[in-house]
Amino acid sequence: MSVTKKVLVVALLALFATTAAATLPSAAGSAPTAAQRVAATGCTSSKGSIMYGIAGAGVSQLDPNTINFAGQAPLQTLLYNGLTRYDRNMDVVPDLATSWSSSADLKTWWFNLRKDVKYSSGRQFTADDVRANILRVLDPKVPSQQRANAKDIRSVRALNPYRLRIKLGSPSALLPNALVDIKMSDTSDVANLAKSGTGTGPYKVSDFVPNQSLTLVPNPFHFGGKACLQKIQFVREPDPTAMVTDFRAGNLDMIWQVRPTDVAALQSGGTYFLQPKGVSGAHVWELDTTSPPFDDVRARQALSYAIDRVTMNKAAFSGLATPSLGNSLISATSSAYNKKLKPYTFNLAKAKQLFDAAGVKPGTTFTFWALAGRRDEWITMAQILQQDLEKIGLNLSIQRSDVSTWLSKFFPAGKKYPNTIIGNYFSMPPNPTFAMKQGQFGSCECNWKNNTFELWAAKAPGVKDLTERQKVYDTMQQIFSAYAPVMVIAHQTNIVAVQKRVSNAWEDAQGNVHLEEAKVSG
Amino acid sequence: MFKYVLRHVVSSVGLLFLSSILIFLLMRVIPGDPTITKLGGTIKEVDVETLASIRRQLGLDKSIPEQYVSWIAGIAHGDFGSSYFSQFPVTTLIEQRVGATLELAIMAMLIGILIAVPASVAGAIWPNRFLDWALSGFAAVGIAIPTFVIGIVLIIVLGVELNLLPTQGHVSFLKDPVTSVRTALLPSITLGIGVAATIMRILRASLMEIASASFVRTAKGKGLLRRQVVVRHELPNASIPAITAAGIIVAHLVGGAVIVEYVFARPGLGSLLVDSVFQRDYGVLQALVLLAAAAFIVTSLLVDVLLGFVDPRLRTETSS
């Protein structure tokens, strides 16, 4: 066999092995491939540094399981690991767990853990740490967004230092997915976790000025190869304009949440943008479905018809988003999208007819409630709606406020906000089951309760067969679209601009940036 | 003199105490709730127990008077509390950032004085000429233009277009003095222009008023040069109103630092204050506003004491 043929055969075998590993059903458990064993970085030495800019808000604390700001999502994989993680194809693969298996009824799961893992403090990581982290997430006193997807966990038991058993209250084929976001922080020092950021990831904290800057350096105890960079610095920029200016001046290597309107200006000099595979996040308008006029489904449908999603996409997102004409929580680009959904095509006459039927009188003024200093695209969208509503005799008052005032109007679920439309962004997990939880009662600030939707939502995780599960998704989307408790305007991810010297950074479907393998040249 | 100082110290402490009550109450009146902000809108299915638990952790479950007493008692013991969000003690947060603000304030003050004093003197030596008008125009514009506009113009021209100076960040002076001064230069100029304009306006008016005083006429009569009359006789006497205005200048520096640090992404006390307002981080916010009030009150106290020394008439008036 010639050298060329040998190389070809090896390459094909490697390709086959990679594909096979990626397509293994998660519930069947998976032995890690060699590639997965050095999962984290793939680097043998640490070189160079990256300056990463975040506009408007900064990193306020480092506890991964009480994270409340999407801008600091890169830290979740730089400082920490979960039992499982998403790869670039958004498949769930082993992280600190080497393999897993479940009982036939999908109610009991076993996880085997890596034995070579240490925290950045030098302490050994064991199954007790997994138990402590999961129980902490499940503790109602701890404000953890990860609890929503893991709340069905009934018990966690360390069978030995490297093997774990988890029991669920009802069947779920998606436990490995739910565990991606539960990060294994050092719970032996919870009091200082928000400041120390002690985890098992490739980097550790060197310097932290809350809301301003955070410097990470390689974690010498990391199990998966050396950190690729000597330093990663997160800096907070005052606003999107300043952030873009600093990026153009070369002071920043990457910038997060670039305004779509800035994309054209940045498309020069080798700048490129991260392209996630699929998009799960969506710009939405929330309504209180228990207060007038949006307690009437006709008023909600009327509003949906009055929203010119196509024009909004052009004006607010420079055509970079995917309009949600079917008003679905699932993106129209996703394979899980129900293509049979009846579109809410922009139609002011129909909107007026439905508003009239719902008793919304001409001259009524709605309030659009948005954030100040951030998310300018929401204002563009609101201005388009404002002009369109005027044509049918209705008014829209656009109000912006700081984040605390903005939140206090509608959060948490259960608050009344009549006549108000809330601009918001749902940073939804890529798995449709978890994404659709955003519509559930108690989760959605829309206060919508539909028993059929709730039943299907409860059933979805336990459906193992993918075809059957798709039918569940189709039904749930059908119900959500018809009742329109939330106006889904467009699916769009966070735009991340990158200088050409940076390579290997990537963005997942949720809009989270991954820098654990990022490198720099020059 | 002792009684004069004591009276001012007692009134300053009283003023600080009143400020603390006002700050504390104002924080509770503005809309927003740190408990909600802590959850960030991303944490779903928040139940009553979670909210109650967070409120308990933050000490917000107590009545407002109880919260105030607990806060004041903490301060009396040197404990200013911790951030609701980062969990860092407020003193650590201040310690992390005070260097950047002090450096900015000192440099802005120096720039302000270096511009204002020679410019005012030049205006007094050559009054009603083009230079005098130009300097008066500069003072008017310097006061009228908002600080953030000056900052943005400097960023675009000197930072981005000419690429002469860094537009953001901070490096400790002790670590790297050259980079530290370079990063502080643009924000200091931005803030210094306002300081210069304020000093110029006061000093210029004072110099004009003193120009017709009898001792100035005497000095002129002795045959001194106009330059010598202004520098040796007019300037020391005209400085008293400028010293009196130190409180106003400190207030300008504090207010200006909030905006300038925000525009230049400088990790100082100003940006910490802005964040604590947006997050409703009461502990941090109260401590910072109290610190600013204390800075203002202490400066006013020092000015009063200083004026008491400079002008004996003030001591006599107070005693009588």
C-alpha cells in the first residue's frame, strides 16, 4: 500500500470514528474517544493573549450555577466543566463524565467520572463534588437558572469516588443534556465562589474587578492539555459604540453582542464573525395574558398580525435574523420547526378586526417597555410597530429604563402588567424540549397557562424515539402559535466579531461563545 | 481658632449623618429591587421561597429603620457591608478602584490648574485683547459642553483617528508609571477642561475686581511692570475666592469622574457608582455616596479652616 493510500485509509477511519462517536445515542452511554479525552484544549503550550469586550454590563460574579448574564457565558467553559458538554455540532458528549447509561424506564442514570480531574486549587474532583453541585442547583434557596431543566432529579448518590447514580421522578432521555449547564464548581468554599471562580476548566482567575475586568491565566491542574493562551482578559465597554470603536482601534480582539447595524462597518480588515450551527435564541415581546387586553387571545393574535416581522428583520437586524412568521419558540431554520404552522403574515386589516373583536378601542395606547443603553434593535422594531398601529388608530408609547427598573415591571412570572409589551430576549437552550419550557406556566413571564401545552411539556423529555418526540414538538408549537402568549419576532444569535489573529473560537446555537480552544497568531 | 475649627467639625459630622439618612432613604424610594436584579430575568420558575431566601441573605427582609441601624452600626465597626452581587466587601471594591479615580482626579486637577492659572494671569495682563476674549470663550465653552461630548471627541480624534493615546482601561501607576499616565491622559484632559473652565471663570472675575483696588494702584504707582503687579500682588489676593470654590471643584471632579470613567471604561469609583445604581446594589451605592459626601464635606471643612488662617477677619467674625 502506498503512503498516500495509507494516509487516506487512516483519514477515513478517523472520520468514521468521529462520526460514529457523535451519532451514538446519549442514553446508551458513550466511551470517550481519544479526541474526547483531551477534549478541552488540544494545546501543548500557552501562547499569546486575547482581549474580549462586553458592552453595557460586566461580569459581576463568578458562580457558574447562579449566572444571570449571558455576556459571561464564555467563563462557563473556561473556568468550569460539566459532566457533559456540547460539541461544535451541538451534540452532547462526555466532559467530566467518561460514560453514562440509564435504566430501561429512563428514571435511573449512572455516570462514570474521569479520575484525573483536579480543581484549580489543587483539590481532587470526585463524585461527592457532583452530588454537592447538583443538590445546590436543586436547592430552592439558591437562585439557579439550571434548576428548571433538572428539577425532576430526586436523588444523587456517589457510589464510589468516580461513579454516580441519579434517580429521576419521571422518565427523561434528556438528562445528559440537562447536565451540560450544571457546572462542577468547588462547593467546598461556596462562600467565596462568586469571587474565586474555582473550577476544573483550562483557565483560572488571576485578577477580578467586578463589573469591569477579569483576567484568566492557565490552570496548571487542568486535566485536558494546556490552556492555549497565556491570558484572556474580559473588559467591560461602556456601550456598543465604544466597544466597536475600541475593536476598530485594535484594542480588543473579540467583541460580543455587536449590533446588527454595526456589522457592515466591521466587515473589513480581516474581521470575521462567529457562525453558530443553528440558532436557538429569539427576540420576543412578552405580554401579560392575565390582564387586559392581552388576556383575550384575539388581542394577542391581532398584535401578531400587526407585527411586520420581515421589515423588522431588515431594519433592526440588517436581514441577519430569521423572522418567526409562525410565532414559534423554535427557529424556522431548525429541523424541529413545525413547517405546517400557519404564518402570521403582516396584515393590518385583520389586526384591526381582531383588536375590535377583543374590545380594544381606537385611541388605546400600549406601552413598549425596553432597556436603556442596550438592545437598540428593540427600539427600531417598536418604532415600526408604532407607525403601523397608528394606521389602525392605536398608539404605542416607547419607554426605556435601566435593567433593574425594566425587570421589576414583569419579573418574576406572576406580575400584572396590563396594556404593556415587554421587549426581551430568550436565550434558549438548543434542545427544543428545554427551549419550549419558556412557554410554560411559572417560567414564562407571560403568565400563560394551557393545560394541554403543560401536559405535552411534561411528556416530552421521556419520549426516547426521535420521530415520536418530533410529533410532541409539532403539537406544542401548534398550540403556542395559535394562542400566541408571547410574540416571537425573530430568531437571532449574539453577533461576535473577531480579529483575524484569533482562531478556534466558536459560538453555540444558544449564542454562548467558547474560547477554551481559542488561539492567537502573531 | 480651636473653637472655630471645632464648630466646623461638629457641623460637618452632623451634615454627614443627615446625608447618610437621605442616601439610605433615597435608595429605597427609587424603583427596582436588588433581589430581582440578582435573578437577572434569566432564572425561571422563581418561587416565593427563593425570593424570600435571597431577601434574607441580603438583609432586605428587615424593616427600613432596622436596615439603617444595622448599616450604621456596621460602619461604626468599620464594616461597610458587601456587594449583593460579587460578594466582595465594599471596602475591597473601593480599594480596587480608588487608585484609578485618585489618579484621574489629581491629573485632572493639575491639568485644570496648569491651564487656568496662566490663562487667567495672561488675561489680566493683556485685558480686552484677542487673547483675553479667546480665553473667556474657552472658559464659557468648557463649562457649557457636557463632559461626555469632550470625551467622545477626544476618543475619536486622538484615540481612533490619530491613534496617539489609549482610549480605555487603567494600569496602576506603581506597576507601570508610563502606561498608567498614558491611559489616564485622555480622561484627565476631558475632566481637566471643565476644572480649568471653572477655575478660570472665578479667578478671572476676581482678578478684574482686584485690579481697581487701592493696593494695586499703589503697586502700579511704584512703577512695577504690569506682569509683576498681577503675579505678585493681584494673584495671591484673587486666589481666595478660587480656594473657596474648591468644594465646587471637588463636586465637579466627583460628578465628572462618574461620566468620564464610564466613557473611558476606566475601573474607578465613578463606574462602580454607576453600576451599583443600575443593579440597585444598595450596600455599595450607600457607601460610595457617603464617601462622596464625606469628600465634599471634608474639602469644605479644610477650605473653611484654611480661609480662617488666610483671612483673620473670618475667625473674628465667627468668635463674635
